Amino acid sequence: MTTRLLPGDPDRLGGYWLAGRLGSCFDAYDSGGRRFVIKMARGRAPSVAPHCVARVVESGPGYVVSEFVQGPSLREAVGRRLCRRPRAARDGVRITASAW
């Protein structure tokens, strides 16, 4: 679910305008109205198998833009037991998030 931008959040990154937050990411749109997700980086991004993440469409200094994939958040998936290995999923997210 998208929530409002926080004070100090940018309203644009690269060629994308930010509509709100999706947890620690931004809900973003390009000039054609296509929806994307932008994650701000806090360090070096880890390497991840391509089939495990949404397609990256662009990156800039300190951010990565990826395709938007409709579906439940990780929290919802774990809560509804949609993940077969919720502990492994949470651990993987923690490892990935620590690099961002």
C-alpha cells in the first residue's frame, strides 16, 4: 500500500515523479504514466540472481529503478503463509536491505 512521502523525501528522482512510499521504497511513475519502484541505496548493492528480483530499468547515483510487480508485500505474504520458507525470505530481505 502506498503511503505519503515523508518530509525531506524528494518529489522526483531522475525522470520519475514519486507518488508516495512503498515501505522503504518509492512508488514512482515516468512521464508516460508507467509505474515503477525506486529504492535508495545506502551502500553497495549485493548481487542477486536475476529470477529473484524485479527487472532493473535504470540506476542513478544512489538509487535503482525497477519494474513494479503487483502482489502482496513480503510482510503480507509471510503473514498469510504465501511464502513456503518465511524465515529464509525474511533473512534474505534483511541481507539485501542492509546493503541499501
